[in-house]
Amino acid sequence: MSDMTFDKMINQMTPAIYESLKQAVALRKWPDGRYLTPEQTELCLEAVIRFEVENNVPEENRVGYLERRTCGAGATGAGVTPEMAGLARDATRD
């Protein structure tokens, strides 16, 4: 039986393996085309997140990162006209 633990695996993970796991999670497939099981997806995602944290991957490059968009106004949307927000059209009309 191997003495490889999850922590050891993360510590030995190369950037190439990280990218491969990240792609596998995104596509839900291994590079050879086989689909990941839900358990494999969960473990791969955990490994990717742990790698990102332990290797100080910039936030904007991390899996699941969403950029905040504000339409040129503050994050609250203050000062955004209904036209700019796409709310000028009555959604109930055809």
C-alpha cells in the first residue's frame, strides 16, 4: 500500500498537473475523454483549490473566480441609469 497522502500529493503537485486537474474539473472529463465521477470531480476540485492556496495563485487566476462588473459605477450601482442597466424596456411587452 502506498504511503502517499492527500497532503503529500498536493505538496508534490507540479503546475502542469494542477493545470490538467483544473481542466478536468472544468470539462468534467479526463484528458483521454473519460468522464469524471462525482467523487473524482470533488477530489480534483479540492486538490486544485488546495494547490492554489498553498502556492499563492493570484485570486483572479483561481478556479471559480468571478470578476465584479459595475457598469462604470460603484459596486452598489449608484448613478447607473435604467437604460445603462438594461431596465428601460418593459419586460412584459412582446
